[in-house]
Amino acid sequence: MDREQELMKLLSDAGIDAMITAFRKLVQEIVFLEQQLTELKQYPFISVNPKNPAQQKPTPAAKQYKEMLQQYNNSIKIMIRTLERNKGTETSPLREYLENMRRRN
């Protein structure tokens, strides 16, 4: 099972069949971004001045990785929110934990 099928099965298992076609493009985008991020990891992210090693700057690969990672994270957040709404989870585990901590104090 490839990554796209895996993500689509996750949506299908959550009962989001009515929105599967709408999410297909998002899933394809997530898979594409994962592939690009993996590819970019092969390149150096910092350029060091050979005459002065204290001088360093990010490479174009680092900048591109940062931008794509932001897009990837946003896409994953959309998918997670949809899955949580569909299964009826209104509060996140973090919110539940913080609420429990507040009650103890």
C-alpha cells in the first residue's frame, strides 16, 4: 500500500466517504510534499565560509525545505481536524491533559 492509499484509507475508515473526492487532492499534495522534503534532506542546509567558519548562512535548499515543511504541516493539520471532527472528538488530548492539571491544582 503506497502512502496515498494509506491516507485515503485513514479517511475512509473515519467515515468521511462523502468528502473523499474533495480530500483526494489534499492527500496527493501531502504525498508530493513528503517526497520533496525527503529529497531536500539530501542537500546541505548551511553554507560555511571557508575563510571564516563563524560565518554561516542558510542554503536555498534550507529555505525551500522550510517553506515546504510549513505547507506540509498546514495540510496535515487540516486532515487531523477533519478526522477529529468526524469521530466526535471536540477536545484535543492536550486540552484534556491541561484541564486535568488545572482541576488538580
